[in-house]
Amino acid sequence: MIIAQGVGLRIGARQLLGASNFRIDSGDRIGLVGRNGAGKTTLTKTLAGEGEPTEGTITRTGTVGYLPQDPRTGNLDQLALDRVLSARNLHEVLRRVRKAETDMASEDDAVRARAMDRYTRLDAEFSAQGGWAAESEAARITSNLGLPTSVLSQPLHTLSGGQRRRVELARILFSDSQTLLLDEPTNHLDADSIVWLREFLASYPGGFIVISHDTGLLEATVNKVYHLDANRAELDIYNLGWHAYLEQRETDERRRKRERANAEKKASALMAQADKMRAKATKAVAAQNMERRAQRMLAGLDEARASDKVAKLRFPDPAPCGKTPMRAERLSKSYGSLEVFTDVDLAIDRGSKVVILGLNGAGKTTLLRLLAGVETSDTGGVLPGHGLKVGYYAQEHETLDTSRTVVENLRSAAPDLTDTQVRSVLGSFLFSGDDAEKPAAVLSGGEKTRLALAVLVVSQANVLLLDEPTNNLDPASREEILAALRSFTGAVVLVTHDEGAVQALEPERVLLLPDGDEDLWNTNYLELVSLA
């Protein structure tokens, strides 16, 4: 259970949330919604205890499992299974069990005897903690999230960003916490895993808050909706399911508009009468009282919902380049003994559109990192053509310098822009005033996405490498980037689970990983997008 009393949130001079009272009880399945930058991530992080409210108090009873948008996986040398088991503090005992098993195979009789004694004791300890059943449960959760058994025995640093994200989600679901705080849990999940997650959350016995732009997830799981209104800095609480919430919110909005229109009409009449009376000295006091009454009439009303602002995104004309600005030949990549892909060839012609498909772990993100020059291939190489200018959007936003502010990140990407031009670009991406001076480290996932896209806009790239660019975006912002993709005349290499993004791109070719097979695009591949 989590109880918030008089909780308010502020970043700099900007009020995210006025003093609010609410709670999360067992059985509460809450969808936290609001536009990008409204403060949903900040609120969830504060509820998890990873930040302090500006005002008010938060009381937590029972265990809390928190999945941030950008999970911190700790020790990247840790095995994936151990990371999941660490949610119940079982990983250390299991590590010692494995060590004892290894020592039991020793040719040294003394080492073998000590290992057998140690194994018996550790096995009893692990069993007493429900370890063997828990290990099976962890494997079942990871499998349902699309992680093959082989991945569980791999160190985290060998996994793709999508796989590490699934490991973190599995860890939180396995934790058996009484309250879950989930920030965009469907990011990087394929269609089957999303269906399983919906079923898991729909039957979850504890309470949870979920931030998601997946309306299917909200429809299937939530019984309450908290709407964080960025314009009023208020939390509107609806004890309703998703569809009923949408209907009620529109009903409330129509009521607000109707009441305001009626009140404004009456207040206008009172003000007009007050103006007439003010001309006569004997009625000046009555005129002032009438004016105050009109002001009180308007002050007591709820504000009509202001339209949410949306980032205005348009990629500029790409820099001139040759016929084939980028070519990749015989690219191979392995992490230790794990082979990701071998001998991948790809030619990116001027203005071409390519989609990369493959299951999680097939190497889609790795290939983009090789093309962007972020990583080095084991064999082969990337050959730049005449005039090549690359713009890389990374799914985990590692292209941003989190030690710098928003405005500093954009200035470093486009040093030739004047301060006025930098501020103008940031303003179009909804970073104005104090928001432009925020450190990139404190931005929500949606805000980081907007900043990374702003960097791309000023880059004048003629080859865009886009890795899940629609993650973390609200529906209106997503439509903006899809419209920008439709109109961009440069080359694009796209990795995505979003069918709408592929349809907007209208690709000519598809590259299938890990085999590296290339084919002309046809609509039969579309059904593979969400599954990959």
C-alpha cells in the first residue's frame, strides 16, 4: 500500500503537481496517463522512493517493485537468471550452489569432499527458501516475456537493449511485490509477450500503477485512471475502467465548457451593468460589489481543458550526398562465445528506406550501432560514401549526454546555430524557459525521446538510423514523428515493433536478422513487425 498526503511536485519553477491526496491499495489497478512531460515518470519515481516530493508525505507499507523507463541493470557481468532471482535474494545462494557443483567435479579428493558437504548444506538452504520452485517460476516468466532459455545463462552485457529490458521486467514481476510501479512495461515487447503481460496484470492480486501508451493494456487491466493534467498541475482521479474513463472525461469537459460559457455570459452582463453604474458617484460602491461578484463567479469554475501541446517535428532537407552514401560489407559480431550474426551486407542508397526485422536478440540494435560507428564489427566494415552524414536515434538514448542540460545537448549537436535558433528548435519540441535548462539526466523517457529527435532535426543527416523511435511517445507526438518519416527525403534504416511506423516509412527493402537475408518489402512482412 502507498498513501500520498498533500504530495506536490516541482522541477525548478515549474509546478508538476499541486498538493494531492491519493492511495494505492491492494486490488487497485491504476493507469497513470497524461501527455509527455506532464510528470508521470517523476511522480512514479517519487512514489518508489527514488526522489522526494516538494511537499507532503508518502507512506509505503509492504514491498514495492519499480520498473523505471530506463532500467538500471547493475552489474552487467551478472547472469540474466541471477538478475531475476536477485529480486528475492536467491541469486547468491544459487551462485554458491553452482560453485559447489563445479568443485564436486575436481580431481582433488579433499576439494571434492568439502564441495559435497557444502553442496548438501547449500541445497537444503536453497530448498528451504523455495529456491528450486522459484527458479522454475522465474524461467516461466522470462519465457512468457519472449526470453529463450539460453539467454538466462548469459551475462547481461551480451544481451540486446530489448532483452535487458525484458530481464528487468521479469525481475519486477517475479519479485512478488505487494505494489508494482511500472513505467512503460510494454517497451520492446513483442505481440505475444504483451498479451501475456495483460493477462498477468489483470489477475495480479496486489496493487499497481502503470504508465503506458498501449491503450490495449490499459483497457484490459485497469480499474482506475489517474490523469495528470499538465496544464492545471492537478491529478484527476477516476474510479472507472478505461472506456468508462474516456467517456466520463469527455462528459466532464463538456460540462466545464457549458458552465464556463454560462458563467461568462452572466459575468459579462454584470460587468456591463457595473460600468454603467460606475459613472454615478452615488452608485460607485454598488458597482464595485457587482464587479467583485462577477469575478467570484468566474473564479469558482473549473478551467476548461486546454489543448495539450505537441512537439512539431519535421526533418529538414538532407545534406547532399552520393548515390550510395553508406555500404556495409561482411559485418559480424559476437560477444564472447555468443555469435549474434555473421557476414551481413547492406547498401544504403540515397533516399532509400529499409526495415530491419528479427526476433529480440537477433542483433537489430547491434547492427544499427555498427552502422552508426558506436561499436566495431568483428569482421568486415562500414564504408562511408561521398557526403555521408549519419543521424542515429538510440532506443536507450545513449546518444544524449546526461551530464549536460537540454540546451547544451542541442548546442553540441549544432554548434553553428545561434542561441535564438537553438531556443527556437527546443521550443518547437516543448522545451521552453526553465525546461531547456534541465539536466538531461532528469528527463522522462518521453522528454528524452523529444530531445534526441530535436538533435536529429538539426543534424541535416542524409542517413537516419532509427531504433524504436516511437517508444515513450503519447499518441499525438507519435503521429508527429510518423508524419515526419513520411515526408523525409533522405535514407532511413528503421528498427521498430510499431506497425504504424513501418507503414509511414513505406520501405522498399527488408533485412532479416540474424541470417542477413535481404528482400524487397511486401505487406506479408507487416505481420512480422510486432512479433519481432
